[in-house]
Amino acid sequence: MKNKTIFTTMVAAIFLFPAASFADIKNGERIFLKRCAMCHGTDIRGTGPLATKSVPPTPDLTTPAFKKRLQDYPGVIVSSVILRPNGDLIPKTLRENGVTLPAFTWTVKDFRDLNEYMTGIILKAR
């Protein structure tokens, strides 16, 4: 019984640690550069080559307003990828500009890595 309690406690602790302790920032950067930077730019300021080709243009994610949104809703980055609040805007912009992204099956780890990478850059930006 004691071993079962210790095991259960250890498993629970794994899930209670902050995501950053498990995040692979390099993987997050790789995903960002392959799938996001073409619009958001490598600096996350909406400076990518396709940034002005969408309506509305790609936003600067380093603004105080977005930083506050990130603070108020830490899942905003992941939810933007999953829920696509702008509907077909991203696929439409890519399609209209001849950009084809290879198929990508997102994992929970990928979301965690991307979120930690982007959050770090956004919060460090001045």
C-alpha cells in the first residue's frame, strides 16, 4: 500500500510541475520558425513576409495589450492554434500566396514547447 501511495504521489507531482520544466524550447523554436514565422516574423512582431498579406494584418504579439492577454489567459497561444479564432484566415492567406505547409500532427508536447518558446520571447520583448 505504501508503494502505491508513493507511486501515486510521484505521478501526481509530474503533472503538477509547471509546463516549462518539461518543455523543449528548441522544439518550440523549430515549430515556430517552420509554421508561424512566415507571418509573425522571427521577432514575433508581425514582421514576416506574409504579415501584411492577410486582412487584418498579422498582429505584433509583443505589445502590452497582448502581454496582458497572455498573462490573463496563459493558454491563448495554444488555443489560437487549435481553435483558429480567425477562422480560415491563416489557411486562406497561405493558399493565396502559394505557401503550402507540410501536414503536421500536433502533440501535447508540441503545444507545450511552442507555448513556452513564444511566451518566453513575448515576455522578454520590450
